[in-house]
Amino acid sequence: MILEIHDINPKNWLRPFQKNTIFYLLKMGLFYHGLGLVMMYTGSYFANMLISNYTIPQIPVSISLALGSGVLEESVFFGIPFYLSGNPLILLVSGIVWSVVHLFNADSFSLDNLSYGVFFLTIPNIFFSLRVWSSKKGWFAIAFHSMWNLTVLISYCSVGLRQCVIVNDTYDILNVIMAISAAMIIYLAYQSTKKKIRSYLYLIPMIVIVTSLIILFSNYFILDFF
């Protein structure tokens, strides 16, 4: 228990965990995500109290999106910065960007329709992902993030707050494609720590990601135009 007390102390939140066994990381993950849930409901409560006509945004979420987003977000905002720098402060900055992005999980970007609850949910989780990657267990951060997303989605579906579908639209498919490509980059970066990896191998997943983004934004422009 002494190790757990040490690791939940906020002054140690930029350091690797004292242990990196699966069971220990699972306990830490539940702690940070539990804290995130408390902050989410508290943030949503105050948003409803302080912002007139505030409505909690509801965006379509599918099983493929839930799983793919965990892989994509961990790879882009934590994995790649980790292998590029290894500096926890860099991971903190990229994690803050990741958290702010969640604020705009809404149909419109007006103050009365932003995802304040989800934003507050992600704040403690910045430190969990940062610490897991710093503990050299990035694969666990990816798996935990994806399973957490899926568990929350299924729980919402079970009480009728969401409709569980495998794929909603083209965005979900592109999200999965980008997630796989980002995971390939992380795998290559990991292998490069053990042996020399030819740089051109990174081009394949990068081209796939760029192409997917072009298709994604072009679809948005077409929808907005019409």
C-alpha cells in the first residue's frame, strides 16, 4: 500500500510509477479514471448551473470509434511524443492539447454546447497516460484507453443513453485506419530502440494518415457546401 500512496501523491504525477506490473497499472488506471469521473460530473453540474441553455453535446459514437480512438489518441498525443523526446514535460504539453481537443467534442463550438464534462474527465487521465508511457508500458495505456472507452459506451447503451452500433459512418472507418497506422508508427519507434529501422518504413503509415485526413476534411467541406 505504501507504493500506492506514493504514486497517488500529486507531487509524483510527472514521474514513472513505482511498479509497472499489469495489476499495479490497472489499480492506478482505475484511480485516475475514477477521479476523472468525479471531475466530469462536477464540471457538468457547474456548467448546467452557470451557463444558461447549456445542453450536453451528444455526438454519434460507435464501437469501432471507441476502440480506434483509444489507439489513435494514445499514439498521437503520448506515444509519438514519448519516443521523440522521452521528456515528461513534453508529454504533459501534448496531453493538455489532447484534453483541450475533447472540449470541442460537439456539433457546434458555442459556449453553451462545449463538452465541459468530457474535458474535466480527461484532466487526471493526462497524468495516467504520461506515467504509463514513462514507465515504458505504452501498450498498456493503449489497451486501457480503448477498453475504458468501450466499457463506458456499453454501459451507456445498456441504460438506453446510447445506441450501440459497430460503425456509424465514413469517419469511423477512417478513424480505425488512422489508428492502425499510428500504432504502426509506435511499433516502428519501439523497434528502433532495439535495432536500426529504415526511415522510409515510417512513410507508409504517415501517407495513410495524411490521405485519411484529406478524405475526412473534404467530406466535411462537401457537406458544409451543400
